[in-house]
Amino acid sequence: MISRADSAYEQRKYAESGRLYEAALRAGVKRAVVFYNAARSFALAGNKDKALKYIDQAVDRGWRNVERMKADS
């Protein structure tokens, strides 16, 4: 599922990639990078509420890659 989300992101299908990352999280994936990728996808899709929700959860789970956050903003 994550590879499908990555693929959708690379194709700039941000709403789809956000939904796929979100599905992976609901299925039990709990890695910080997946929360971050969901946040980034939803931000690019224009869904600010979900983007903020998932960035907060990424940080809570240990996401500390500030350089990547700067590059993605």
C-alpha cells in the first residue's frame, strides 16, 4: 500500500497518495515517515486540516528531519 502511495505522490496525485498513506496508517503502519508523507500529500492536495493532523503525529512519533521539512515547504 505504501508503494502505491509513493507512486501516486510521484505522479502528483496528492489527494490519492494522502488517502493511501492514511489507509496504511489505519492498517497499522506507525512509522513517523509515513505520517510525514501523509501530511505532505494532504498539504499539496490543499487539505490543511489533515496535513496539520498528520504532521503533528509524525513529530509525536519522532520525525525530526527539519531539513526535509524546510525543503518540502
